[in-house]
Amino acid sequence: MEAADEEWPLLNHHGWPPQPQEERSGYTSDGTVDFNRQPALKQSTGNWRACFFVLGAEFSECMCFAAVARNLVTYLTTVLHESNVDAARNVSTRTGSCFLTPVVGAFLADSYWGRYKTIVVFLSVYIVGMFILTSSAALPWLLPRFSDEHVGVHRAAVYLGLYLVALGTGGIKPCCAALGADQFDSADQTERVAKGSFFNWYFFSISIGSLLSATLLVWIQDNVGWTIGYAIPTVLIGFGLAVFVAGRKVYRYKPLGAGGSPLTRVTQVVVAAVRNCRLELPDDASALYENGIVGRHTSQFRFFDKAAIVLPPPEKKGPWRLCTMSQVDELKMLLSMCPVWASLLVFFAVTAQMSSTLVEQGMAMDNRVGAFIVPPASLSTFDVVSVLVWVPLYEAALVPLARRLTGEDRGFTQLQRIGVGLALSAAAMAYAAAVETWRRVAPAAAMSIMWQAPCYFLLGAAEVFASIGMLEFFYDQSPESMKSLGAAVAQLAIAAGNYLNSALLGVVASCTRWIQDNLDQGHLDYFFWFMAALSALNLLLFTYCSTRYKS
């Protein structure tokens, strides 16, 4: 099950001795190797044939993830009897944790294990977490005479399972996206174009998993039982692990970069720059320490150039005192992406409403649609359907049209794509506020829950633009040795957005009476208007930052 080839350092650009042009023409040009540590052949490895296995594993993980997340607020309020505010806050905190742990997975993948082994290990942890969560759901049935002690054990088991799943997802989310993108040779024009489409279809497969969870599994949880509703995705994630391992011989693997951990190299630059802070930078940048490697030197963040000042002979020149300009430029690349990253936090605080306040709003509405009773959490289906509609539409219609207008190969630049998503999220919150205003003046529970559908549809369109644009941006703009970390930084924005939402809910609950257990006694519409205004302000800040960003 191990891909040991990922654990050997990259010796040169290709990872193998020079060969005649006609002999290596069938090999990739980006240094990838196959499962046997040999140069990767284009005809038998990588491309879409390998991506199907990666997408299969991601599909099963997403379906399992959504089966827990989509209806979690209902489980916490109806089974664990938490209040609306506590449940919404706990859901946001737990969701934030799911997107914080990818930093751990990315660090292990880029530094020690490689992407393949990291995914296998963390999928195994994920399965253990789902097994505990499923078992905890069966406790009330196994122990019909529930005492206070049993309630405490039940609650502890639920949260243990939830946070083991959060840990397990940490090695999957950053590594699946990066491993899938690794299957396309950037030096090959055809494969480079295919890699641009990969992120769209990656998100598409995630959305199909979410759709099945938000409809079938949520219905099973509400109408059959939580034990069965959690047991099905537990079996599915085990199947996903088997599918992923089955594709190990057709994957292309990126050997680990020379020079140790990427985070260690970045930290060395910070420490060396601080230790050399009293030294003056030379007028000629070529006098800085390059160690024979040509970096893409920029004039931004010049303070960190001091890490590459060549010291006089008596001075010690260890890696924590003298760094190459290539190391310095890696840090600068990460820092230059920070304003864009910060602009995404409000966006993900908005999307977090789909699993918290929007579900609570739906609980106060008429959920009868014809002869059917629609669970409030199932309205997120419209978010998924929106994604399934917009991804093919984006590929087939918007990209060719935008390409003619902008001259960009991908139609929109990555930053333009993110900006459109931010604008759509602001519109969605304004619509949710208007719906809540109408609901409050309508007779009790007389307003149909289907009025929420356009809000979810707008949020789905926003995700197609902002979330996929974010994945592309952080993968492409990250240093070559930090691609998993780049994907994790994107996931970290989702985590920070959920933590921001949790903090906002806490502040609103303590300072206002907007969110009450009985929504008719509060003003949830004020909260939605507040989020719409915050999103509009964030869009203005993003526009300013994106115009100053240098690729």
C-alpha cells in the first residue's frame, strides 16, 4: 500500500539520468515517477485514467463528510438537546476543525510521507472516527434506560467520533486535489489544459457526493434512524479506501523535494532575516546568496532578503543564519497570497450558514411540498444542484465566451473568478434577509420552505466561482515543493471562515437578541443583513488586493 517512490529526494529536474530525446519523449517532463520509482510513462500512468481513482476516493469521502455535516445541527438539537445557538456554534467550530487539520496532512505529505501514503493513513483514521460515531448513535437503542452518566458517555462518544473524522479529513482534502493535479504534465500543452479542467470536475464529483448525502442519507437519518444513516457512509468510506489503493500502479508521484521540510525552510528564512536585521542589503541583488540556483527574485518584502546576505568569513553560516534567495522567494510567494486568503474568510463564513442558521430558518417554515415532508437540511440539495449545473455551463459556455473577451486561456483569471463568487455570496445573504423579513410577517409556519431554494442556488453558483478559483489559485501560485501545503492553505481559509462564523454567532448572541430558540422572538433577518453588508465590504477589499497582486 506504500508508494515508497514519494519518499526519495528529487535529485534533478527529471528525477532520472539524462536520456536521448527519442528515449524520453514518451516520459513526463515534470519529474514525476511511477509506483516502481521509474520515470513515469505518459501512455500508462497519470492523466484521467489515474484521476478516476482519485475522484472516486474523494467522492466517497465527500459523501461521508456531507452525511455528517449537512444534518449535524439537527442531530445536536434533537438528540443531544443543545440550544440553537450552541448547536450552530458547535457545528461551525467542528467544521472549521475539518478544514484546519489539512495543514497537518499537507505538512506530512510535503515533508515525509508523500501524498499517496498520507491519504491512505488519514482515510484509515477517518474510518475509525465514522465507526465510533455510528456506534454512539446506537447507544440509546442499546441502553434504553439512559441515566445521566450514559448521557455523558453518549455525548463524549459523539464528539470523539466527530473530531476523529475531522482529523481524518485533514490528510485527504489537500492531498487528493494535489495528487489529482500531479497526474497532468504541465510541460505538455494538452495535459496542461486538462489540468485546468480537473479542478472543475473535482468539485463536480464532490457535489454529486453532497447531493446524495443531502437527499438520500439525510432522509434516512430523519425517517429511518441515525444509526443506519451513519452506518451507510461508514461502509462507503471503507470502499473508497479500497478503490484508491487499487489505482496505486497508475498514479504519477512527485518525489519529495531536496532540502527537507518546506515549513522548515520557510522558518529558516524568518529566523535568518531577524538575526541579520542590523546588516545592510547590497545594492546589487546578484550579490545575495543563491547557492547556484536561480530564483524568481522580487522586490516585495525586502526585509527577508537579509536572510541571504553573505556573511564575512569569521561568521558562522549555518542554515539558520544564511539562506538561498530561492528559499527567500518561496516565503515571499506565500506572503503575497495572504491578502487574497484573508479576503476569502467572510465568503466561507457566509457558506457556513447553510449548515447552521439557514437550517434553523427552514425549521420555522412550512416544509410540506405536495405530499412530501422536506427535512430543512435537505434544502442544501439546491446548492449542490446549482454546482452540478454551473460546472458544465462554466466549461462549455462561459469559458469560451470569456476567452474571446479577455484573451485568457481559462476565460477568467483566477482572481476574477474568485471576485464573481464573492459578489454572488453577498447577493445570497441579502436574499436570505428578505425571506426572513417576509416569514416574520406571514402567519405562523405559513411560508413555504421552498422560498429558501434561490438562496442555496446562489450560494452554489458562488462556490463554483470562488471555491474552485481558490483551489486553482493556491495550487498554481504555491512553490513547487509546497503544492500540498498550497491546497491546505485553501482549506485553511474554509476553517478560518467557519471559526469566524462561530465567533460572529457568539458576539451576536451576547450583544443582541437577533437569534433566539424561537426565531419569531428574534431578528434573524438583521443577522443576514449584517452578513450581506460584511460581504459587500469584503468584496471591495478583495478588489483592491487583487489589483495589487503580482503573480
